[in-house]
Amino acid sequence: MDRPLYALAEFFSKPPGFYVMLAAALVCALLTSATLGTYIISISALCLTGVVLIQNYRDTAAMQAKLNEIIVALDTARNEVVGLEHASPKAIDAELKNVENRASTAPAHETTQPDA
């Protein structure tokens, strides 16, 4: 049930999806009867939403690439979590619980304070 919604969200968070959304808004504006001001406000809101979605996608993708690089570089890290962002929400939740369980049962590391 969630899969189509996540696919749509991913599509609309990228530039082609934004252009489709903008074209749909323009078509709707031409086919309905309302004042020009309403059209301008609605289309502006859609454009702003699209810009925010695109920027959020880029930021998230860059962060995932950086985290994946750290995971691969660490000898003790599990490489299975690389690419987890492409999994289903249930798989992500299951992995999150797995990591939390491992963290709660792991021995505490001593922290050393630098000499002052």
C-alpha cells in the first residue's frame, strides 16, 4: 500500500517530477475559472514546494553518500546497511531496532579526556 506513495514522493522530489507538477498546475489553471491572483498564488506555492523537495532530496542523497563512505571505511561497521535508504519503511524500522538493540547490549567504551 505504501509503495506507490513512496514512489510518487521520490518522483516528485526530483526535477522531472517538479516539472510534471508545474505543468499540471498550469493546465488546471487554464481549465478552471478563478481569478488570476488565485492562480498565481497556487502556482507559486507549488513551485516553492517543488524547490524545497528537490533541495531536500539533494541534501539527503549527499548525506547518504557520505555516511556510506564512512561505513565502508570502518573495519567494524556492517556493510549491509549501505543502501538501506532504498529499502521499504518496514525494513528500515527493523534495522533501526536491530542497531538500537546492539547498541544497548554493547559494552560501554571508556572515554578519555585530553590532558589539560
